[in-house]
Amino acid sequence: MRSARPLALVAGVVLVAAPLAGAATSADQVAAARGATWLARNSAGAPGGQQADAIVALRLAGRGRASLAPLLDELSKAAPSYAVTAGGSGKVVMALVAGGRNPARFAGVDYIRRITGRYAAGRYGETAFDQAFSILALRSAGRPVPSTAIRATFAARATGGWGFAMSRTAADSVDATGLVIEALRAAGVPSSNAALRAAAAWMLAQRNAAGGLASAGGRRPTEANSTAGAIRALRALGRTPPANTRAALRGLQQPDGAFRFTRANAGSRLLATNDALVAVAGEFLPPYK
């Protein structure tokens, strides 16, 4: 896993990030190996966004770039029609960086421009996912993040964390909050930032008795995607995720290596495994060159 964050750029200012805390445990590593095996065998033919997520997850779980070539070939066909939003384009850019391809020139398409072309008044698109995936993608590709984007992101924080609608009046979302924390840390915002600390505290307060989290918070039953996002966000902050939170996520892994959405609902096992694999591998977004 990464021992330290790369240098980050915010409007041309270089910030040095602190070493990462909270390495994956041996139980996490076993879960990651099983999850990567399942994902490598079951991600072919998925929709564009899930293909992109699978490439990123497999790379962060330690798979070599050569093994990702068939998935990148598939992505080259799906990406042009999928990457029509800033967030979708961001996912594709991160996948291309993970796979060692040039996101500014992939199969004749400039996916960096698809992100920057949607930028206005500090915002990439409409949602927290648009904003976060765009920032993560730009940093993954070694591009600077405008300071106005950082300010706009903080200005959209809701009562505890961030909501999907990127509005101060939006309902707080664990999923959105975790992803925005990853993005702001990638952009160079220090882990000591008061708003990030408050958002992380809100997120941790949403854990249920088993340590898991759900997107809507409120100590609801454990969801794989939300719990994985919280674990990744804490690692991005240089913190050790709670042991019971990591165990709650591992508890959703099935014998074949895939993760369920919840104990009661399998949901999309591909979506759940894409998110969970990064977390159990001891990693967080974004991948870097």
C-alpha cells in the first residue's frame, strides 16, 4: 500500500502530504486477494462506469497493468458514450491512469477535456460525485485543481458532511462525504482542516453497533459501499479505520470472494466489490501515475 501521499497541487501551490496510517490487517489482505480474484473474473462486459471502477480497484489491489489490458480494451468502446458527465469522465480518467494509458488521448478522445469543459464557478457538474470524481481524476493525472473548486466544495458542505446534491440544505450522505474527503485530501487540503475533521466525526457517528455504515447514516444496517467509502476516507486522512468497521465490511464478503450490498440484500455484487476491494486492500482514491 502507499506509505505516503504524492505531492498535491492546489492552484499551483505545492503541499506535502503526511505518511499514511492504518495499513490493512492480514484479514483485510486475505479478503482483498479473494475479492480481486472474483472481480478479475466477473467484470468483463459490465457498464462503462463499473468497468472503470473495476480497473481502478484491481490496480490498487496490486494487479499489474498488463493484466488490465483486456478491461481497458473494453473500456475504450464503452467510455465515449458513458463519460458524458464530469463524474463519469472522472471515473474513466482514473481507470486510464491506473492502466497506464494517456487520459488526454485514449482511442481518439480527450477525457481530461471532458472534465475541464464542464467547469464553471468552482463546480464540475451538478452533484457531489461530479465534483469529487473530477478532482480525484485531475489529481490522478497530475493536473492542478483550481482553488475556486476547493472553496466551492467546502461551501457546499451540509450540516455534518456533504450531501449528494452538493448543497448546504441537502441531506448528509455517508457516501458523498467519504468521497469528498478523499477528493479534498488529494487536492492537498491538510488532514488538520477543521471542516474535514468535523465531517469525519459526523461520518463516524453514523456507525451502527457492528461498526458498519449506511449511505443515509443513522446507524442503519451495514452497506458495503458506504462502509468501504468511510474506511477509505479515514485512510486518506492518515487515520486508522476502526477494527470493527473493517470487520463489518469483511462480514459482507461471500465464499466466492464477492461482496454483498447488505446482509439482507445482495444488490449489485459488482458495485459492492469495486468499492470494498479498494478498502480491504488498504488503499484509497485516487490511483496515480
